[in-house]
Amino acid sequence: MGIQGKRFKLIVKPNSRENRIESFDNERNAYRVNIKAKPEGNKANIEIIKFLSKLLKKKVRIAAGLKSREKLIEIID
């Protein structure tokens, strides 16, 4: 994952078979991510944070888009 800077966008597809980064959308300048969790009760957001933290080996948080499929992720030092 070639992330540069401390913030990046995600386009999330919840309720998928597995957690994975599908591709990079050049038009929207965002990563497309599949997440296993359902988009109810904040489950998908929690799963996104766990998945990205493990992948990047850094703490992350959702800076914007808690109720949207398009999210702004911030890496915390």
C-alpha cells in the first residue's frame, strides 16, 4: 500500500467475503476497500480501523465520513 502523507481516502464496500484492499480509484483519488463487517452499529468502522492498523502497523482513525462509504483516514503518530 503506497500511502504518502498522514491522510488518505477510502471507498468502503461493507458485507464482503474478506477484508482487503481492492484497488486505487484514480478518478476519486481513493482506495477501494472490502470489509467483512456489516454497516450497522458502527461494526464496519471498527473493522476498518483494526484492518488498517494491522496492515500499516500504525494507529489510525476515521477523520471524516463515519456514516458514509467514503471515508477520510488519518494516521496517528
